[in-house]
Amino acid sequence: MGSDRDSQRVWFLEWPEALDITPLSATVKAGRRLWIIRYLKHCKASRQAVCRVSGRAYLKKVAAEESGQSDHCKAALSWFFTTADSPRPG
């Protein structure tokens, strides 16, 4: 079911800057920032790679433990991984 891409590590160090210039409201940006930071801290604490596989596992954990929050988490992680895949100037 998963692909090599799903388990490939994602290096997206400039995600805060990318989020800052995304055309979303300040409230939505703040929520996404919170969920992305929580996910990255979870990966660090559990010694997991930042990848789509761990992102999906984290989303399942959030859905089970934090009723009503999984949609916000899903939107944040979707933005993170989609934007990480996008070409960036540089």
C-alpha cells in the first residue's frame, strides 16, 4: 500500500518561512504551525523519521486521543508534506 516516497525522509527546514508567505489567515497559520511543531516534536521524542508514514501514524494518534482535532492536524500535515514536495526558489 505504501510507496518508497511514503517512507522517504522529508527535509523541509524552511517550512516556517513558507507558511508565513502562504495566503491563509493568521489564525489558520497559527493553528498549522502548532500542529506541525507538535508532529516534529513527536518524531524527535519517538525517534521516528519525518515522513508520510510517521505523519499518518501521528494523525491516527491524534484522532484517537484528541477528539475533534484530527481535521486541523490533517490540514497542517497535508500542507507540510505537499509544500515540501513543491519546487522552491534557491
